[in-house]
Amino acid sequence: MSEEDDDLGVVREKSRKSSGTSGSSTLRSIATLLTGTVASQILGVVTMPILSRIYGPGAFGILAIFLSVSAVVSMVAALRYEYAIVLPERDEDAHRLRQLSTGLVSVISALTVVATILVFCLSGPANQHWWVLLIGVSVFLAGETTILYFWLTRKRRYRMQSVSRIVQALVTAVTQAGLGLLFAPTGEWLIVGYLVGQVFGVGLLLVTDDARKTAPVRDHRSRWELMVRYKKMPLLNAPNALVDSLRLNGINMIIGGRSLHALGQFSMAWKLAQAPMALIASAISQVYYQRMAVAEPGTLKTLVRGVTRRALLLGFLPFLVLGVVAPVVVPWFLGEQWSEAGLIVQALTPWLYLNVATAPLSTVFIVAERQGAMLIFAIVYLIVPITILLMAGGDLVRAVWFTSAAMTLLLAFLIALAHRVAGRYDSERTLTA
């Protein structure tokens, strides 16, 4: 048995001792996180019609390109060691994993800054965009936010995560609207506003974080031992995350390569359609990650079945309503120039509905040590939409319908696969318990 398995075993033992209150505790945790997610999503939706009337689709297309590039890099900036922060028995080891993750994010961010400077200098005058130089900053802020969220999850300080999300959403929207009105309604100012929101979100988490008072002495040897102990994170989990990030962001880049206007329509539609999904899935995923990590032998499949059913029930009505009314409501809500976005929202709803159920399920493959199976699925899940969009031609709405149908079928298969993996894991653990 590996040291990583030992960590899971110790945490499971602690979980057994508090099993009497685990159900109510989990519901409270979901409710706390859901409050912050709901508020931040409401802020985003409420400010959408304001921003969509200040900025045009082309400006949102530029923002989408910026976010896509930074998201791909930030997804693996810490080599996924931040996911291991919740696992060790000792807070000292968890803190060293946090320090390790921050160090890795700093290095990757610095390399990103160097790379973007080279790209900027080597580009012709017509292709020089100063916002490219800000990608490294966004990578660092996004990476540090994720690290802090996992640290707070370990400490069960879900309220601070909620407050940070709300503050970031509010500051981002206000800054973007103000910059667009004061200067010019271009994509560059949308990017600056987004970065200001990131700074406030991370800053709030750091100001209220008391971990520095109990930080262990920096020990490079211990940090190296932790890197080896949790080597499956960069070797298996990181490729999964990278492939998954390349999927959505690759879609944006393909659409943006043809037309920034079309990308603006798609990105706004995605944000609107994703709102009910993020409302439910992010809170459930964050809480159930730890619950799955400490699942007792023989209980993982039951846990997976429960979270899948709960997510599907919570998401059914919002997505049904969204799919029916989107073509009429979206142009009314955002403005006449966003009519195509309404049709895209309607096409996306089946795909994003099943995303609600599958959002927490990647954790099953980590706990069951079947990241290889998840990686194979993620590669297929990447290739299918990219291929469809490359072959679909210029009709974006039709291409999105084909893509959504294919991805819905793939996600249904993933749900079945996760249940199978969880059942096999339970059987193996029960025999060795």
C-alpha cells in the first residue's frame, strides 16, 4: 500500500468517528458554498444585459480568447498538486503541499510572461495586442485562487470561499462596465476588469487566511517527499485536466479563428447556459470531492449514485425552462445583436444538463486510482467536438447542435463508467479491508 493510500485510510478512520453527523454536515457545506455560487452567478447574470449593451460580440470574443489561453495554462500550473491538499493526515504536510503548489504556479506564471513577451515582440504590428502580456498575471491569480479554495476546503471554511466568489463577481462587473463607459468598449478593457476582480478575490482570501501563523519551516526534502508521494497527480490527473481544458478552450479558439464576432456570440451563450449548471455543480463537486476521498470500503458506489441523482434532479427544471425559452428571451435580455446567442443556448442545454451530473465524477477516478480510464475518455471527449466543429463549416448554430448531441451521449457513457469503476473499487476494498 502506498503512502497516499495510507493518508486516505487515516482520513477515512476520522470520518467513521463522525459519521453520525456527516449527512447534515455535508448538506450545510453544500448550502454554504451554494450561497456564494448562487450570489456570484446572479451578479453575473444581472450585469450581463448592461455589459452586452456596452460591449459588442467582438469585444467578448477577445475576452474569450484571453480566458481560453490563460485557462489552459492555469489548469495545470500547479501540476494538480493542489488537489492533494485535502488528503494528508497532518496539517504540516498539507501546508507544504500548499507551498509546493504556489511555487509551481509562480514558476509557470513567470514562464508564461516570458513566452507572451516573445510572442508580442515577434508579432507584426497588425497582430500586436498588449493584452497578451497580461496572460501570465491571470494564470498566477487563477492558480492561487484554486490552491486557497482547496486549503479552505480542508479546513471546512466554506463561507470564505463564498464571500470571495461574490466579491470577485461584483468587482469584475463594476470595473468592466466603468472602463467601457470611461474609455472604450473594447475587449482589452473587459480583460482588465476581469483581472481586477481576480485580484480582489485572491486578496480577500489571503487577508483572512491565518495559515501563515502555523506554517511549517520550509523543508525542501519534505516537499520533495510529498511530490513523490502524490506523483499520480501530475502523472495521471494533470494530463486529464489539460485534455479537458483543451476541449472547451480549443472550441473557443477554433470559433475565434474564424470570427471574433461568432466567438462572442458563443461565449455569451455558453455563459448563460452554464449559469444554472455552475449554480449546482461547483458546490456539490467541491464538497463531494472530500466525501469521496474518505469513502469507507463498500460505500463509494452508493455515494456516486446519490450525487448523480441529486445533481440530475436539481438541474432538470432549470435546463428544461432554459431550452424552451432561450431563442426568445436571450435577445430580449441581452439586446437585438445577440439573437444568435439565444439559438446557441438552446442547442447547448442537453450537453450542459448532463454536465451537472458528471461534474463531481472525475473524483471517482482519482479515488479509485483509475485516472488512466478517465484520460482515455477525456481524449475522446476532446477529439469529438473539435472534429465536428472543423467539419461543420460556417453554420455555427448547426455545428453546436451536432456537438451538443454527441457530447450528451458521451457524458451518459461517462456516468455509466463512473458507476462501474466505483462498484469495482468497493469490491476490491471490501475484500482487502
